[in-house]
Amino acid sequence: MAAPQPPATPPADAERWRLALEASGDGVWDWHIASGHEYRSPLWGAMLGYTPDEAAALEWRHLLHPDDRDEALRRLEACLYGATAAYEAEFRLLGKDGRYRWIQARGRVCERDATGDPVRFVGTHRDVSVAHLEIENLRKSERLWRFALEGHGDARWDWSIEGGEIYVSPSFRSIIGLCGNRPVRGNDFWPERLHPADLRRAMAVFDAHLRGREPIADVEFRLRCEDGAYRWVAVRGKVMERNAAGKALRMTGTVRDVHDRHLAVEREKRQAQELAHAGRLIHVGEMATALAHELNQPLTAIRNFSGVVLRRLEAVGPLADPLREPLEMIAQQALRAGEIVHRVRGFVRKGRPVTAPVAIGSVVRSVVRFMQPDLGASNVRVVVDLAEGLPRVLADRVQLEQVLANLIRNAIDAMAALAGERILRISARPGADGCVELAVADQGPGLAEAIRADPFLPFATTKPDGVGLGLPICRTIVENHGGRLWVEHSSPAGTTFCFTLPALAG
């Protein structure tokens, strides 16, 4: 547009459309190219903060943002010289306050001379700064969303279903070890990389969503990495575009690496199996201890009585020889049986544990998690208080977990008749002499009178289905680890069992 001249008065017949346009929020300009006169409506200048007189003296090109100038002028010239039928452009113009505002311009050559040169050019300006601000805010939100997803460990993917192309974010590529930025297609991942055992389930989930039966696709499966190994991933996706017939055109979603969580679940399963196995071993130990206790006395009696008979046969002389050999065999076999019983007792009470450095906090959390069904069924709330920086202990983890599980189970049983809130407290702190001390405290009625004097006495129990060997075996395990197990206190307000284990140096 040429440098503006003093505003020309618009023709009377144009006043109506000018007023109509300004009522809709558009500023009007009317450029008479031949004379160089240009009319700018009051709203044209007002949207930039100028008065009509100030607006009339402005050079439009000088107001253009440098980044927008070339494109705006190119579009203007294309319309003036007939390359395009209409002039449409968006650019930033400098306002009176020194800030740029986004303007949407539309115009058309409404009069040309006999040679086709433009004579009169009219158009409108509309302030679209708010719309551009909203778009920029959306872009910022999308960037923040992407940043939040990737910062939280989620990778992104965007799949053009019809075309087959799929965009995967750099974090997605890193999960599976895909190097470079080469384009990928949907079938590069789906279903080629899915683990055969997960394929049917994952395909069913995605198919249900693509057909509109489910609002979102959400599934976990193993995805083959570039090195051939499989990793567990959690994939969520949603169809963003469908055609008129409802066919899915575009789908986008996230991928999260959950491999470590699945490994942890597997470890917990194995640990539960080990605890169950340890429990069975405890029962075997209980039976062995019971048998040793019951068999030891009659075997001793057999050995003693056979010795008495042999001594009395000394007085009989040679006539007793036929009886002496069988009696000596009886005495020898009784002695041998006693040795077997002794070894069984030694195995149960003095067996050497398989030890390794163990973190007490890990043991406590593991057992509480493993016993959560029992705790929940008994309406018991666990409060865990672990001191910071606890040193590791050298222990057989499975045996240590069995000790803690037995103490927790006893605490649950002790609070079975409690009407109010049932709280079980488990604490661990550094103890004396370089030990770690654990305590399990319940809110039950305290130890029964029958076992209060010595709770660790074998076969002493108040449970109708108990054998009274749980606490003795726990004490044996703790002592085999070089520690000590005792009752800290017992009253109608509750009982606290404590045990210590030597801490590893450093």
C-alpha cells in the first residue's frame, strides 16, 4: 500500500457496508491507488491504539513485524497483479504502546483500468491477537504435556492408520534401542515385535478400541528390542480421528517401560513361594523336634534296660551266651537310634543358615506386603517405623522373613478379640554392641498366664490348634544368626517382642 494521504471521505453508498463491517469488529481500509488516497476507519487505528488522525499518518509497511514483512507484501502484490483473486494474510503490526498485535487482513481489487492495472483496493483488518495467544498457549501446553509425559517416563507415539506411518518419540526409540531417526511404519512394531504369548491378548484390546467397543486401549505386553531381548511395556492409546463411516484414521498414545515392575512382581512370587516352602520346612522341623522329644526317652530306657540285663547275665555264665548277642544288638541299635535322633535335633536347632548381606527395611516391607491379605482380613493396620541409615545384617533372608512373619501372625491372633482399632507396630533401630534391633508390638491383652513365665518353652501354647513350637524355632533361628529374641514387655495394653541381629561393619 502507498504512503497514506489525508483520509478520503468514503462514498455515501459505501458508508453502510463500512458500518456493518465495523460492527462486526473489523477495521476498514479503502485504497485509491491512482490518487494515492487511503481511507482508514477509526477502528482500523483503534485496534493498534491510534487516533484516526494518527492512523492516517502511518506508513503501513513500517508497522509490519520484520519476520512477517516479506510474506505480507508478497501476498499483497499477488492480489494486486492478478495472481490471486483475493488478498488474505496474517501478520503483526506495531501498536502505539510498542507491542505487536496479530492482524488478519482480507482485501480485493474492486476496480481496474482498461489495461488491467489496479485502481481501487479495499479490505478489512481484524485483531486476532487473542486467538494467536490461545494457540500459543495450546502449543505451550502441548510442550509441557510432552515434557511431563517424558519426564514421568512415558514415551509418545502417533499412528496414521491408513497410511501406516507411525511417529515415535526419542524416548520410545530408547526403550527398544532403535537408533537413528529413520521413519517407521506401524507394522514395524505391531504385531511384529510383540511377544507370541502376549499377541492375542494385546490384539484383542486394540481391536476392541478400534471398533469403538472400548473408550481407550490400555494393555501391557512384552516388546522385542533391537538386541532381541523382550521388555515389558504399558501401552495406552486412543483414536483421535475417524471418517464419516466411523473407521479409525489416526491413533495416538503413550508407552511406559514397566519391565522393572514386572521383574519385581516375579521376585515377589518367588519370594512367596520361598516363604511357603520355609513354612513347610518349619512344620517339618516341628515334627522332627516332636519326634526327637518323644523318641529320646523310650530309646534311652531301652538302652538302659538292655544294659541292666547284660550285667545280670554275667552271673549266669556260659548258659546265657545265646541271649547275650541279641541283647548286645538291641543295645547297639538303641544307641544308634539315639544318635539319629540327636542329629535330627541338631539339624532343627543348630542348622547353619545360608547367609548374605540383607537390608532389614527390605525384609520388613516384603513380609508386610506378603501378609497383607491376612492383615486386611483381620482388620489390622500396620505402622512401620524404620530408622534411617540402618546397616545391613548377615542373615538367611528366608529364615529372617519367617521369624518376622511368625511374630506378625502371633500379633494378629493376639488382637483377634479386640473391638476397637487394631494397630500393629513394627520398628527397627540401631541397637547396642553393633546390632540392629527389631520390635513387633501388638495391642492385644498380653501373654496368657500359662506361657508368661517362658513364652519360648517348646509345646507351650494357648492356641487350640497350636503345637507351641513357633516361638522356640524363631528363637533358634535368631540365635543361629548370633542374635537374641525376647519379650520386651507384656501387659493388658499389648505385647512387644524384640530381637537383635549383628550388623555388618561399614
